[in-house]
Amino acid sequence: MPMRSDNLISELNSVKASGSRPGLLLHTCCAPCSTYVLELLREVFDLTLYFYDPNIHPREEYEARRDEMRRYAERLLIPFTEGPYDVDRWFEVTKGHESGSEGSERCFICYEMRLSKAARFARDNGFEYFGTVLSISPHKKAEKINEIGLQLAGEYGIKYLKADFKKRDGFKRSIALSKEHGLYRQDYCGCVYSKKSRVTSSESGVKDNNSYNYRLPTPNYF
């Protein structure tokens, strides 16, 4: 039975008060997007992070985000698992949606691909819940993410943690924590199309709804 999203904090308090620590497989896309979510959930759930993000291009960028996420997980003593880099499959399932803007049908297909993989992994490895950090971003539609998550929960017979982590200043907190820990923070969502949109916007000097205009300095180890 999926958790309600209208009062996530109350639900988390209820789980905590029960004295149990259910296993939660948390899909993650990068360290900065995970900071606040981990702060919120780590005292309630027995967390494992699942990095499955074949949308991220180029591969060097994928590896930079993966490695930073792994380092941050190790710092917090949270297990980290990497899924396959199914980049060819990602291009296959998003074919025909190349011209879509961020928040279009292409993104919904991308959400479903990643959450489906997480749900299957969670079920096959005995987790009680699965969830994702994606809703922390102001560029991501939490309603659609949760719709997909709930559908997959029914298909795979596993609980989905329904949430909109950007609420209660979650996104602002994630920025503060990213600065505090000196985390690498990218300036585009991840896919080649969002990168192209970002470059086009930068060159034209036009700020649009697809711009990630909150880039932080890259640490020296990149």
C-alpha cells in the first residue's frame, strides 16, 4: 500500500515511532539532489542508494556524477549500488521525442525507465519500499513522477514512497548542503537534449524555463 503524499512528515514520524526501519531503495541521479532527501530519510529507513541514470550524457559527465554520489554515500555510510549504463536503450525509448523541452513527454518516458528499473531491483532484493530523489528539482514534475511510481508499485508489488521533496524548502536546503559539502553541481539535467538547450540558452543570453542557473564551483578533484 503506497504511502500518502499529503503529509509525508507525519508518515515518516509514524514509521519512526513504530520502531521499525524498513528497507528503502532510493533511486538517485546525483549527490546534490540527494543531500536533503538523505537528511530527511536516513533516520527513518534502512537506505540503499541506486544510481541508474542512462540519460546522463556524455559518459564523462555520467561518471563525474556517479563518482560524486558514491563518495557522498560513503561519507554517510549508506550503501551505494550502480545500475547498468543503458544508454542505447535510453535513446531507443525516447526516439521521436528529441525536440521536446524539459518537462515534456520525453522526460516522462525517462522517469518511467529509471523508476521501473529501481522498482524491479527493489523487489528482487527484498526491499519493502522504493523511491526517488527526482522530485527535489524545481524542473521535475512531482505529480508525474509519483503517478509513475504508484503504477509501478502496483505492478511489482512493492511500496512506493510518494513525495515532493522540493516542498518545505527542500530544494533550498539541498543547495545549502551542497555548498557545505563542496559537491560538484551540474548545470543541466543530464541528457544530450537538455545539454543542448542549456548551451543554446547560454549563447543567446536568454534565460528560459530549462536553464539550470544555480551552478556551483566544481571541486578540484574533477
